[in-house]
Amino acid sequence: MAKLICGNCHKVYESSKDGKCPKCEDKSNQFYEFSNSDDYLQEQVPKIKQFRKDIGLQGLVKGLNCVIINTEPEQQDLAVKELLKNTGFNYGHSFQDSNFNTTVLKASNSADILIKSRKKEKNPFHSYNIRPKAKKLPNTRLESFVFEVSNLSKYVEIQKEQDVKFLTNIVDTDNFSFIQTEPSKYIGTSYGFIQWHKNKGDYHPDEFNSFSRDIKKPDFDYLRNIKELDHTATRVKAQDRDAAILEFMKLTNYDFNFAIYVKNLNSITNVARLSAKDFAMVFTSGITNYKNSKESGPTERFTYNYGTRVHHMAFHTNKIEDTFEGLKENGMDFLIQLIGSENEGLKQTFSVQSPHTLIVNEYIHRYGDFDGFFTKSNVTDLTRSTEKQ
Ligand SMILES: [Fe+2]
């Protein structure tokens, strides 16, 4: 039987008295039947676009500047070495401040990747990591998506009026000002916002120690084929899919673009975009909620086992056949072969999950004038391959 979800509190119920949410009776008009479809989302998208204009947010937030991946301290260098070995990213610099050890990785025309570990115990993301298959790495997750803003104080003032909660006040340094939200209850990840004052991409605070790492990027030719961060996919619970996308739209200038349903795997791949050239934000959820490990499909099973989190980082890859072979020869294991074709416009594959970050690498090549972002057949095959996780 179909379940019911409250559009206000997002609780899902088996049934309801008079079509009303028991928790939010005064907002009963927002109570709707729960099995994900795009109806509610498509109705909300234009409203949020208008809302962003009305409150002065339009144009304030630009593209993705970096992602922050936190690791266990003993895994940090291993995570850095692994990304240098398996992607086109290069070693930038390392520094420590009072709270973190940080290594910055860079690639041309791409958001940066910051690999961090905490020097102190307190971790606001900790509770999201305590899941059956993730709790052995209780501090490991992609914690923040950091977007560039043109006027951070104005942005924060507007969002505080909307009751957005931040982890700190604005951190002002000579080089940048930065703030990040509390972890989203829907995705367990925070949204960060940075305004650069001088050297864009130089992330150290005013007080820090540089330290050198004995880390070299392997000189494999095929690594030069692997380019920028194309998209990430965050896995969310079915019941939180609409809320997660709408929250993201309210915090940035991204728009929900389209969704691909894979009904027999209980999975939806939802794409939000800023422009055709920018990093894309993908949310993957179940169509219906988790029931048990046999019936729920790989997407809901993943959020059950690992918590809501970023499942993969996708890297744009040229000469993808050679690159795939090269990665395999140098020890990389994959969840699936290279799938898709030039005819269909797209080839992709998934690596196995990193033991240091819990993130899968996707390698993706779009051919010629292919203007679809994904193809349904590839999405289906890739989703099925994650049953192995
Ligand atoms: Fe993907």
C-alpha cells in the first residue's frame, strides 16, 4: 500500500487520519502520497526560483570551488596517494592549523579536492557515519561542497533570515572569508561558501604551518586523460529526495534538471545543474523507502549500510578505453566493465569503493555532440553494479 509523507515535516506514515499529518495538522494540505515522482518537485522548482529572486539570492552563489573529504588521520596520506594514482589531480600543498591537517589537490578547470583529518575529537558529522558498514571509519566522509560567493556577508545575512544554521560565524582571513552550514539532515553533508580576497585556491588560514609530504604523483601517461570533477552523486533516503534537492536549490543557484527512474532497482538518479559547463550535483534515492536488504535495491541498501553520503566522484575522461586498461593494469578494481558506446554518446565505469574515503570513482566520457547528461541504459547498469557494495 502506498505510504503518506508530510511535505512539511517529511515524516512518512502508513496511513493518516482525515489525510492530515499527525505532527503538523495545521499544514494538512501538504500531506501527499509517498512514492517518489517528479510531480511535487516540478511544482516546487519554479516557486523556489522565484523565491531566490525575491529574497536577493539570485546570482550571489557561483560554481563549486572545492570539495572537502575528511579521513581518519592514519588514512589521510593513503587517500592522497590513491587520488594521485587514479585521477588527473596533482599535489598542491599541505598545511596544518589548530584544527586540521590539510592537503590540497588540483586539476585544470576543476573544483579542488581538499583531503583533511581532524586534530581534535569534536566532529559534527560523526553521527552520520555510524552505520553498519561505515562505523569502522567514524570520521570519514565527503563533508562539504564549497561554492564561491561574491558577497559572503550579504549571503549569510539573507540565509540566517531563512533560518539556515551555520557551524560557525564567518571565518575571515587575509585571503578569504568562509562559512559552512551545519550538516544537512537529508544528506549528512555541509554546504560551504567562500569569498576570495586575493589568491584564489590558497586555502590556508592566517596562522598555519606548511609541511612537505613525500608524495609523488606517478608518471603514467593515461593519467593525463583524466580531467575535471564532472559530478558527484549523493545517495539520500527515498523520503528525503525532494527535500534534499529543494534545500540545495535554496542554498545555491542550481536548478533541478531531470530524473531517471530505474523501477526494477528502486532507484532514481536526479540531476541538478548550474549550467551545461559547470560541475553537476546528482542525488540518487530510492523510489520507495528501505524495507530490508533483499527487497530494497542497491540505492536504499547503500544509505542503510553507509548512511546518506556521497557515493561517487565522477571525473571527465578522454581516451576512456586506454585509461580504463591503464588503471586496471596498475591495480585498480572495478564494480563494472566500461559500459555504453560512442553511438549512444556516453561511456562510463565505476571503480570499487576506496578503503580510505569510502568513495567510488566514476570515469565518464561524452562523445561529440551528445547533449544528454546521462543515458538510461548506463544509469541502470551502473546502479546494478553497486549491488556489490
Ligand atoms: Fe555518476
